[in-house]
Amino acid sequence: MYVIVHSFFYSKNIKTKIVRILLLCLLILIFGTIFYGSFIESNRITVKNININTGKTTEHENIKIAFLTDLHVGPYKQTAFVKNIIEKTLAEKPDFIFLGGDYIMGKEIWSAYLRPLETLKNFQGKVFAVTGNHEFNNSYYHSDYKDKTSTIRKMFAEYGIKILDNDSVLLDKNGSQFYLSGIKDLWTEQADLTATLAKIENTTIPKILLSHNPDIILQNESNEFDFIISGHTHGGQIRLPFLGSVPPIPDELGRAFDKGLFQLKNGQLYISQGLGESGPRSRLFCPPELTVINLDL
């Protein structure tokens, strides 16, 4: 930019000056976009409210659930960012808090940045989590993976956060009950919906599934659930108006299921944009999302 500006004053050709002005504007636009995506939008946490009705009851229970996923703490997101998330979460006064995996960028030592989750001790018995692929060396199907969850599991146990590994629990709010199920990350090839469903004793009660990867809907047994909550895609992380996600979506469902609410055969699926970043330190037209689910059973 300096060379273009400097040369502008030494050129007598009008067309050359116009070209250089246009080039300078383009460079400023590119620099401004990168700066905005890396340092402004990527830290602008938005609260997304969605209304879900499973249609299983005629009452309006209005159970409020905060869903946090894909924090990716590490070089980009650290303690202050997580503290901000928790403050915004508690301000929503949720009945339950669900965590959707990918808590660390990659190194297990970065789990220390999750320390603000300690505040959730006051929600003991109401905070549940699943693991994501970044807790397992970011592995893909049929590849070797390294389990890096030992520190996270220890921290979560201290904070009263229950990790659901192919498990189901019966939750209750003022007599209104629903099952919450959670599976291990799909890319570890240890996700077991059969074992998860076997732990549900009363099949007439509404069932919610927490799965980091939305590809779980490709398994027939997922049709047993009334509502599925996922993350993993980051909503594409970098999006353009009218075009949508720029990078490919890291799952088999692809861009057709990049973010938002979807009607399934027997239920609904919600995919959150998530809160952190992987790959480039940038978000564009896709800010970090704290999801608030207003659930009627």
C-alpha cells in the first residue's frame, strides 16, 4: 500500500492513477475484511434463540436450555473468552446447560483455558456434555486417534458436568420429564446409539440426543429421537452473502446441513454455528453462537 500511495504522487498519467487508486481500495478492503473477521466478528458472541416443540404434550413447559459447542480453546480463544461465554450463558437463566464438544483446539494442556466453567458448579446435576473430534486428535473415520480427554474429564467431574458417553439420563423440570442422550464422537467409531437407547426405560417420554457431529442422522436409529442437537460445522465459519459457506463442511451431510434448524423424518435437528474457530483465525458473516433453546415437550 505504501508503494502504491508513494508512486501515486509521481505519476502524471491519469489512467495509471485511477488504476492505482482502485488497487489501493481493493487492498484496504482485503485488509479490513481479514482484520474484522479475525479480531472483531470472531469475538462478537451472539445469542440465538430457537423454539422447539416435540409435539408430545399439549402443555407449554418452556424449558430453557443453553447449548455451548466448539469452544476450541487454544491459540485463538483463551480464559477471557470462555469467561465471557459463561457470563452470557448465566444471564439467560437456563434450566439446563448442554456442552457439544470440541472444547480444545488440539493440545490437552490447553484445557486449562476452560477454567471459567468452574462457575457451573452451581448448576450441578443440570450440565451435560459430549466429546468432539478435537478431543481425539481431530481424527477422521478409520484413522488412528489419540484420546486427549483425561484432563477435561477430571475438570468436568470437579465442576459437576456429566459427560454422556453412549448414555442416557432422565431430566425433570417441575414434573415435566424428558430423556437426554449423548454419544461418543462419531469419528472415534465408538458412537453406539443401540447402547444409548437401551438405557431409556420409558419410550413414551420425549427423547433428545446430543451429538457433536450431525452426521448421526445418517444412522436409522437416530429416528428414535424427537430432537437432535449438534455442532461441529461452525456454520462454515467463513460465509458470503447468497453463497453460504466458503470452506467445505467437515462432515458427510455437507453444505445442505451447515447450520440451523432442520425437519427430519420423525423429529428435528439443530446445528449450532459454535463459538470458536479451527483452521483460520477468522469468522465472516458467521459470528460465535450461544444457542438458547426454548423447549416445549
